[in-house]
Amino acid sequence: MKQLIELKVNGEVYEVAIESHRTLLEVLRESLGFVGTKRGCDEGTCGACTVLVNGKPILSCLMLATDAIGAEIETIEGQAITGKPSPLQKAFVDYGAIQCGFCSPGMILSAKALLRENPKPTEREIKEAISGNLCRCTGYIKIVEAIKVAAESNV
Amino acid sequence: MRLPKFECFYPKTVDEACAFLAEHKDQTRIIAGGTDLVVALKQRRTLPQHLLNLKSIPDLSLISYDQKTGLSIGALATLDDVARNPEIKKLYPSLSQAASRVAAPQIRNKGTIGGNVALDSRCWYYNQSEFWRSTRPACFKAGGDCCYVVKGGKQCYSLISADTVPALITLDASVELVSKAGSRVVAVEKLYTGIGQTPNVIKADEILTRVLVPASSLKGVYIKHAYRGAIDFPLIGVAVSLSLNGGNTVEDVRIAIGAATPAPVRAVKAEAVLKGKALSDELLAEAGQVATKEVTPIVHIFAPVAYKRKMVEVLLKRAVGAANREQGIGSRE
């Protein structure tokens, strides 16, 4: 049975009719068109589907969409500021932390949650914060560097 | 992977949840964080008609501490909440460590303490996609009559692989189980059956509502041994709680070993070796040796039994050493 729910994504409220067995990832990508959130392993291992729910990184492939009612959801599409990449996004580009780009939305959102809570993280804290995000282009060093630079420039 | 179809019920109170469960227990799975169950659903390892979603019950995620009654953790407290709680960090460091080592940050932000304690047992042969399983014969857990992991095995040897469980056992913790008929409290140590298909004694109409830890628990440490620092389940998890009698004589000690065997093991013989004696390298070596005889590890696809057995000894020595340092007395490894 479909039900009408409201989801607040990147500050805007969307009304969507869904069945109980839809994940947040499916609703974001298929019903609302936020395809920046990637479907990787689809079983909670790779971190590509990471979004922020009430400021905390979670895996949207494991979250029922109905569990996100009333929550603030942030995706990669909401990161740009007046059409320009956020400082974190810019640092990822400047420091070559993006190769194929598939892990980047999740990486950037995990990093964003970290920097909000801890604006001056140590390298170890950065590595811990992105430990649930796999990059298969082996770009971890560049990614850690980019997050460090973004932290130093006071995002 | 799409989820199978189900209806999701959001109760407002524990009573309402219990009433729903009393009526539909055979077709219902309880969901809290969902980080384990949603994968099981996607892999078609379970196909319930209903999900009973505890998320809508207020106050089920409260953590409170009282000097007399001890610690009470609502089943829906996330593993991240447990890991970061200042009182748990200070008074129950092994529990904080165990919670902080589960999977990855995204999982800890959603996965709950109740879910970790009630985690389904795991096996590399069974915890696979529907497609993968369709290419192999059915094991006990899939309704077959043979174990394909332990040769000649007469039962399912899936492992309880939860990180917080060994820590909770050494802290003498228990869980509150509530059903329409009433509530009961079961020690975490007595919660697991050692049988893979029915890994714990929680009944189909019961809801795990709280984890309770006594105020008098000994302090300790938890060490997780896994291939990767994040994401992986433990190959072995060892928790040790310890109190020292002046100097470095062991007054009391509790040791629990998880993930090596279908049910976590309390290493009582190794405890007996340590009790009343002064800690030394020789004593630790002896305790480690004794512990390996108390545990019969189940083979892992990447870890032979002999390796796991050896690591029980190594980890036990490391954990007792670390617990000793945690006491702030003595200085030996």
C-alpha cells in the first residue's frame, strides 16, 4: 500500500507516494532524482550511498524511506553554495581527490559531518571519519589531504 | 537489490508493540536500526509480512546512569551514542570501546545496542546473496540438513559476531525482554544458545527494550581482531574486566571471547588461573594456554581453526595486559 510522505532534502520539502519497502536511496534516486547519491554495494559495506540525516552520515541503502520522515536529509546536490562548489568540494578537485568520482559524494558528506563537529581534525580523526567509505581508485592519500586543506581554510 | 514487500508498523508505545507482536509474531520481524535486518531482507534470508519498527517509540533510546542501580541503555540507543557517552566512557570503558569498533561510522550512527545484542548469527556460507546461495546446496540455516563449513557438522555453527556482547558479558550485564505476558531480565551471558538457526533465547513475541549494567561492574577493555580496521565483523573479540588487589595481584577477573564460536564463551578456567595471583608474563602465558582449550573456534573462510585458536591466546594476553594498564596500577604487559 502506498502512502504519501514528506521528505526534507537539502532544505526543501518533497511530497512522495511510496510503499513501505522502499529504501531512502531508491526514493532519493528514483522518485526525487537526486542521483548524486550512488548505489554501490547496496548492502551497507561501501559507503557510496552515504547521506547526512540530521547531520550524521548514514547509509541510505539500509534506511527505510519512511524512517526519514521529519528528518533533515542532506545530499551532495545540496553542497554547492550559490552554484559554486563548496570549499570541501573545491579542495577535492584541487588536490586530485577525485578520480572516477563514484565514492566522492559519500566521502564529501562524511567529511562534511566531521568538519562540522570537529573543525580541526587530526589526520587520524579524518581517516576514522571516512573509514566507512571505500575508494577503489586508491585515492585515500589525496582525499585525506583535501579534507585537511578544507579544514585549514575554515569551511 | 530491492527489498521484498512488507508492511511496516510504527507503534507509539511498548505496549502497543507487544500487542502487535502477540498477534503477528510468526510473520513479523522487529526493526530498530535495520543495519543487519535490511541486508537480510535484501538477500531474501528472511521474508516477513510485517516489520515492527521501534523507531517511533519515544524514550527507547535513553541512556541513564545511577550510582546505585547502574547503567540503563535503551535498546534504540545507537552504537555511536553508546561509544561517545561520557559516563560509559569513564565507568564502562570496554563497552565504549566495543561500540566504537562496530563496522563504520555510518553503521554506528544507525545501528543500535539492542540490535547488536540481538544480532543474527553469521556464517560466510549463509550470509550471501540469494543468487550466490542458489548455486550451492542448502545448509542447516537455509532449511537443509548438512553444514558445509564444519565437515560432518551436526548443527548450524553460525557465529554470534557482535562486538558489544563480550564486553557486556564481562560487565555482568543483562537485557530486559518485554512481551504482552510481562517482562523478564536475562543475563547476556545466558542469552545465546550456540545453535546457529536459533542463536538466542529471545522469544518471537518478546521485545528487547533495555540493556542493564550493574554499578559494581569491574572496569575492563575490549580488543577486536579483524582483517580491516573498519567495516569487518570481528574474527575474534576478547573482553576482559579486572580488579587488582593492591600491587598487581588479581582480585577478580571476567573474560569473554566472542565471534570465534557459535555462542560467546566465558573463559572461566582462564579466569581461575589468574585469580588471586600476581600478574606476570608467565601467568599470562598460562592463562592464554588454558583459554585456547576452552574455545573450539569455527573455521572462517580466511582463517583456519589453528590460527583462530592461537589468536585467542595472543589476544587474551594483550587484553589482560591492557586491562591491567587501564587500572593505572602496575606497568607490565
